[in-house]
Amino acid sequence: MASIEKRGDSYRITVSCGYSADGTRKIKQSMTWKPPKPNLTPKQLEKQLQAAAAEFERRCKSEGAVVAAVKFEQFCEAYLNDVASRTLKPSTLSYYEQLKPRVYSQIGHMRLDRITPREIDKFIAFLCKERKTQKNVAVCKVDFRILIQEHGYSQKRLAHDVGTNQQTLRDFGNGKPIVWTTAKKIAALLDCDAETVFEKIEKAQGLSPKTIKNYVSFVSAVFDYALRTRVIAHNPCEHCTLPTISEPVRKMLSLDEADHFLDILETAPLKYQAFFTLALYGGFRAGEILGLQWDDIDFRLNIVQIKRTAHYSKALGYYCTTPKTKSSNRILKLPEHVIDTLQKLQVEQRSLYEFGGVLWNEETRIFTTDKFVPMNSSTFSNWLKRTAEKNDLPLVSLHSFRHLNASLLINSGADIVTVSSTLGHAQTATTLSVYAHAFQKSRAQALAAVADVLDNRRKKSG
């Protein structure tokens, strides 16, 4: 039963709503009611007041106000423990744990039902001003090339001894900052004082628009759960204003560079041949390739089946999850030479396992180390960096091979549905969004071809 308390020219209606989400305290929900019209008779006033109280109590009971008064942090923890822990991937849960401190510092203390779109916009404004942990960097005060020559070093040798790559040192010599810890290693090898030859700069980076969007997505997921369970009537994140995310520049090899890279691969160890041909010819994500087992390959039909994605974290070690989306579960037929490379790798791996006295079977992961544990992507990205430097190729990411595969598909005239299903995108809209420029170029070429046909016919008839 609702209780009513007169406060000046208004009334406070309070409803007992049971206990909080964690069961530790009794909570109440309240509202302020003012007579809609002045000069109501006492009977009219009492009737409308009781109707408002009854409606408020009904809404509290039906819309989940039992826990609406709980603080955001409490409800979020309940969501993470009861729902997210069994529905989200470990990597997503781990990422949410990293986001929690900033979220809780701003809205964790607020009641769930009192967080409005305005409060979410304030949270976004806070994130836009927030700074990551400061990172100290260094720039060279002297001519870096002369400095290393005077100490008998080449860029290649210095990069090796420091544990970095030549491109990083080249950029450093051209005025680009380098991490201070790396600068100190260089100074130690050159037997000079770091602060004498390098200028130390404190660099505080802001959160990127994409990171800010991830924060809001996390908060929105909590409110979506509250909405589904009828704790609240709407999700305040739906009406917030996010910073604009600029379109990333997708750096990838040209066709000539890809040809050169494939020539280099022919003399590379089999594991690198297999990984990069799968990336280039299949357009697979790195995690999808590293998650492959031998029973995912049909050597007779030249088919590769994607069923899982490999991950690594300090807390969980190596583990696999289902692919990124349902559409990422896919079967692709690849060129025979790609499958032949996999077959050679299998022979090599079985021999290594047999020599080491380790059981090998069809469920063994395709990419394993000499110690028979799954490989991670850094092995291949580091090899790619070294190979690019040695062969005068641009530095590109592992994911760039997927972009190159998509671009080649589009330029060959493949339709959007084919490209999307090959890449394992859940929606064609994703493919169009990511590769809009490539599709525009392909359409322009197609229209130019139509114009050529029509113009040639007119010339002949003329």
C-alpha cells in the first residue's frame, strides 16, 4: 500500500518495493504529485490523489521498480555475474573489467532509474577530457644517423640489439618520437647519457572516439538488460551524442608488392607459408587461422572450415571461442597450392610430434610451436615486420591481408553478398561500410565499361 505525505502544495507518494538486487536492504520508490488543477474540492483532491498513488504503485510493481532504485554499480555487477558471465566471450568480459573503474567513478553511485540521457552525455564529456596514463617519449637532439655511425653501429644491428625494428629507428632519425624506455636502451648501447642526446617528453593521450563508443556500449548493455527485465522503461544511452569516429586509412600491399611478398614466401618456413597464404587467399582473420585444427581441412575437396577463433590472455592463457558472428562460421574452397602447403606442414608437424613423443591427432591445432603449444599472432606479425624491412616492403598489419583479399574480390566484380559471405560478415551493411571506397571504384569501372561499349557502337555506326 502506498503512503502519502503532504509537502506544501504537493504530495510525496512512497511505495515499498521489496529489497535491493543483492537482497541486503529494503528499498522504496517515491514520486512527487501536484494537483493538476487549482481549487479542487477536498473530495476531488482525495480522489485524484488516491488514483495517482494507485497508478504509481501499479507501475512500480509491473515495471520492475523493485530494483530500479538500486545503484548502477550494484545492478551492473549483478548483470556481469548472472548474465554476461554465461553469454559473453571471455575477451569481452575481460575488456569490460578494464572499463568499469571510469564508469563507476561517474555513474556507479547513481540510482538506475535516475540516469537520464543528459547524465550519459555528461559521462561522454568526461571521457572526452580524460587522459590515458602518461607515456614518456623521446626525440633526438642530434643527428641520429651520425650518432650511431660514430659508435660503430648500423641501423640494422642497433635495431636487433635494442629489440625493435629498423623502420622504428628510421622514423626516430626523421624526428618521430620513440618510447623513452627504448631511447634509454639505445643510449646504454651507445654508451652515452640518454638525457644528453635525447629530449624526454611527457605525452598524455586522450581516449579515442572508438574507445569512448566502447564505454557507452558497455553501459548501454547494462541498461538493455534492465530494459528487458522491466526494471526501467527506456535506455538513456539511445539518445546520447557520441564523438565522430574518423574513417581509418587501410594500409595494404599493392598487387606488385603482394606478388613480391608471395615470391618471398616460397623460401620461408612452412608455417609462415601456410599462415599468409590462408590470410591472403582466404581473407581469414588472424584468430580464425590460429584456431584451425587439422579436421577443419578437407584435403580431397580443398575446403577450409572456420569453426572457432583463437585468443590469448595472461589470465586464461590460450583458448578458443566461437567465431565473431554466426556468419563467421563458413566453408571456403581454396586454391590447390594453398591446400598443398597445408599438407606439407602437416607432414612436418607430425614428424616433429613423433620425434618429441607427443600425441598427434586430427584435433591438433595446425599452428603450434616447437614446444607443442598453440602459436599466437605476434609470432607472425614480428616475422612480417622483419621480412618487410629486409625486402623493402611497406610495414602492414596481419589484418591488411584480409583487406587486400576483399579489395581483390570487389575489383573482380564479385557482388556484395558474395564478398560479405566470404569475409564472414553478419550483414552486408558491414561490408559496404568497411569497403565503400572499393565498391565505388568498382562501380565507376563498370560504368566506364558500359560507356566504352556504347561509344564504340556509335563510332562504328557513324
